[in-house]
Amino acid sequence: MELVDSHCHLDFADFDGEVPDLLARARAAGVTRMVTICTRLRHEPRVRALAEAHPGVFYAAGTHPMSAAEEPLATLDELIALTKHPKFVGIGETGLDYHYTADSAAIQATSLRIHIQAAQETGLPLIIHARDADDDMARILGEGMKIKPYTCVMHCFSSGEGLARAALEMGFYLSMSGIATFPKSGALRDIFAAAPMNRILLETDSPYLAPIPHRGKRNEPAYTAFTAKTGAQIFGVTEAEFAAVTTANFDRLFTRAAAPAKAA
């Protein structure tokens, strides 16, 4: 059974000195590939180095919305230049977060639009972080789609039904994290159950959001398997079937990570 962790943060201090062991545990759990995400462009060299050093590890980069007011505004040329690396597979994460950083909504939106342009120009998928900003998120993503189509994953999806529906109508993917395993996440599980299974990805967002039975502890890519178990229950299929479908979905969206994986 092959699993893919489509979103993790291997460069975070939580994993210092542990990456080889972390990857060994992931492989033992069936997680053969992962995308490690750079959230501040000044950290891109160290994230790139992780992808270069480890087979099966790919990377993406962008400016996280919660950092948009603190970091230099990314330029379209800067983002496009990063995509020249063969293991660079996606644009972001970017998006809107009004939970803690609503005061920077305007700069978040500006940054998001630049990242959308980069996805449009390069053909690489956009990686979206959305929190407490459903209406603006759907509007800005839709405006971009009208200008030029692009592909996208709603990372760690935990927003409302309306944003889920809007994203799916635009052909986007919803990524399932450990949140889906939490006892009080019934409404979120219903949103996933109403979506086509061929639009679902798996992720950990590690070191955050560890699934049951590790909730409250540090998350890691190996724990993708626990979320996959919940996903299989949501869709009424076997774990092997759910793993196969979500891995195929990943390959279809993150095309750069699909073909080299066999050689890696």
C-alpha cells in the first residue's frame, strides 16, 4: 500500500537532526513520497536541500498568508525562477488567514494573486491555506480562474461546505489532514464524503495536527496512514483502495513528483 504525504514541513526545528529516521519511519508506514513546504521564501535554500538530499522528497515554496505582512512581497519572476528546479512541484503555500492575521488581509490578497499568476504561468499546482476567509477565498480563486485556468489543492481543508463546493467546481482538490480523524470533526467528514474520491489528497501538515491516536503530540509523515484509515471509512472503501486512489490523485495533480518517484 503506497501513501503520499502531500504537505509537510521537514525544515521546521521540530525535526532537527531527525530527518533520516523520520523518513525511515515514513517508508515503514507505506509513505513513499512527500512534499515539504517552504513558507517563507528566504528559507527556500534549506527546503530545497532537503529535497535534493532525499529520494522521494519533493518541495514547494511560497509566502504563507500569516507571514505576508512580515516578508518581502514575492514577485512573479522570483516564483517562476524557483520552478526551474526539477524537484520543485508546487506554488505555495499561499492563501488567506483571517483567524489571527485579519489585519493583513489586503497584503495577503495581493500575495495570493501573485502566487495564482505563478501557477497560471508555470502549470504547477497552487497550494492554498484558507482559514476563516471562505468568501474572499472563493472569490479571489474564481477571479483567477476566469483569467486563466490553473490547478490547485486546498491544503488541510477544514473550511465550510460553500468553499469546498466552489473549489470542486473549479476542478480543485481537497486535502485531508489529521483534523478529519478528530471526534468533533463530523461536519468536516461529511464535506469530504460529499466530494468525489478522485479529488482527495492526504497530508499531515506535520509537525502540526497529529491524527488520532497521536493527537496533541508532534506529527510526522508516517502518520499519514492514520488519516488514510479514516478516509477509507468516510468513503466506505478498503484502506488499500483509498491509498491507491489518493496516490493516483497526487500523481495527476503533482505531475513533477509522479514520474521521478519510481526512479527515486
